[in-house]
Amino acid sequence: MEIIGIICEYNPFHNGHRYHIEKIKELFPSSLIILVLNGYFMQRGDISVLTKEDKVKIALEENIDIVIEHPFIFSSNSADIFAESAVTLLEKMGCSKLVFGSESNNINLIKEAAKKILDNSKNIKENLNKGLSYPASLNVNISSPNDILGISYVKAIIKNNYKIEPITIKRTSDYHDLKSTDNIISASNIRKKHKEKLSVDKYTSYQHLIKKVDEDLLFKLLQYKINTEHNLDKYLTVDEGIEYRLLKYINKAKDLDEFITLVKTKRYTFNRIKRMLIHILIGLTKEDKDNTNIDYIKLLGFNKKGQKYLSKEKDILITSKIPDSFISRKYELKASIIYDLLTNQNTYEFELENKPIKKI
């Protein structure tokens, strides 16, 4: 039986995600699928429009066998940290393959790019220091978001000598396209349409579960935190004096988008600033990030097939109950509290219950 790993955010779950799962089942009929899942905040700094609990239930409903947590402390980070932590979790879970969406659908091109980047890491750092964005600094003939993330996955596999085989599935929608009305469109397109009060039933079966994020409150919370915090550079990704731009513009902007636009530079892209602001809001410090390793796997949900696999894999350090003393657990709780403020939900109770969801 093939143990297939996938890494997703489901913000929200849509037809493209269903296609992803169906293609895996088609390629590997007897496979078991393990999902590494983000919770409340996304890799690009977005806030999830689905709760973590709903995402786990949806994943199990859509024939995922095991769902494990991608902790906030790693999953809200740069592409390389996001990818390496997720791939490491899949390696620990015994996955033989990682299947991800790709614009090029050319795994050889992605592998070549990954090797080139690993061999030229010094040049990439120099490009970043010159003010080039991360994608531009890579200096490879790949610029699409999923392919760039795919490079990070492959880099993690090569660098750590993992035995996972990367496999691509052709992505059928454009991440940057916010206007398409095809059957499969990007999650960002769905969020935009939903925000504009358009029906998105055509693109997702879970429109009724999409939550409204209070962006005005988000900006006010950030205004308070930035204006009252005397040591902003202690927070993760607040580097190279960017805190002075934050302080300069926080009271000049009328909303979050304008604030990010004012702070933005060639080096600090829109998404990088969004991630930084989430780190400030949650209070994720550089010290805590540096002192955190992947020393456990948080089980979020499983079905019968997944339960059978888990019962056999005695060597895997898996737990459904994480002590509150763990650094990554502390930030998961903090993330849920902020998420509840912004969405008027009660995810904190789900976090405190600390039990996996079962579909038996």
C-alpha cells in the first residue's frame, strides 16, 4: 500500500482540492492519504475562512485517511520553512510519496531548479541583500506560486535525504486569476467572490461553512500592538529595521491594505509583510521559533483505514493530546484566541478539548 502525503491549507476547500484527491486515488487506487493541514493562519499571511475543526471534518468527508497538524509556528512562515516542516512531518509518518499541484507539471524541471538553488544558496542570499524578491532571487526559469512551493518541497527532500518521491498533478487554475468562473478556480478567487457576496456554490461544496473575517478589527488590533510594543524586532520576520516603517505608517493608513502598501518595499513583498503582521499579532518571537523543533505529531483526525495504519506504526511519535507547556502548543492556543476575535467563532474550546476527530 502506497502512503501518500499531501500538504494543503483548504482556505477554503474547493473543486480543485477534490480533483487533487481524486487524481491520487486514480493513480494509486489502494493508497492511504495523509494530509498536513494548516489551522487558522495561512503561509501567505491570510486568515482562514474555515475553522480548523471544519477543515478536518471536510478532509475526512473527502476521503483523506489521516489529518495531522501543521503547527502555526512553522506553517505561517516562508516557503522554505513551511515546506521543510511539512515534508518532515510526512517523512515521520512513513510517507513514500508527496503529491502536489503544479502549474508546469514538470517534476524534472522542479528537481533541477531545487538542485541548482541548493548549490547556489550563497548567490541567492546576495540577491536578497540587493533587494530582489525571493522568487526573483532564485534565478530559475520558474515563477508560478505552486511550482516555487514545489521547489521548496523538493529542496527539503534532497537536503534531508528523505526517501519521499515527489509527484506533480497539473494545476488547472491560476492563483493570480481573480475573475475566472470555470468549475475549478483558485481559493483566492473564491474568497474574493464570497467577500463580494457572490455565490460560490459552483466552486465549493462548503460555502455554508465560510466565515467572515473582521478586517477592520484586525487592523485595529495591529494598530494597538504596533503602537504599544517597544521592541517590535523581537518578533519573527521583523528584520533589518522594517519596524521603523511599521511605526511610521501605522497611524497614517486608513486600513490594512493601505498600511501594507505603504510599508512594502522591493525586499518586503505584500505576502511577507502580511506574515510579519500575523507574527506580531500572535506574538511569535524569534527566540521561541529558534527553540522549537518538530518533536511530536499532532493527530487531528482519521478514518477506519487511517486508524488501522496508526495502530501498526508503533515507531511514530503521534499524540492527540499536546501539553500546554510545549512552545508550539502555546502558539496554537494563542492563534485560536485571535482567530475567534476576528471571526466570532469559538475554536478555543476545540483546541482545549485536544482530541482528534474520528470518522469510523
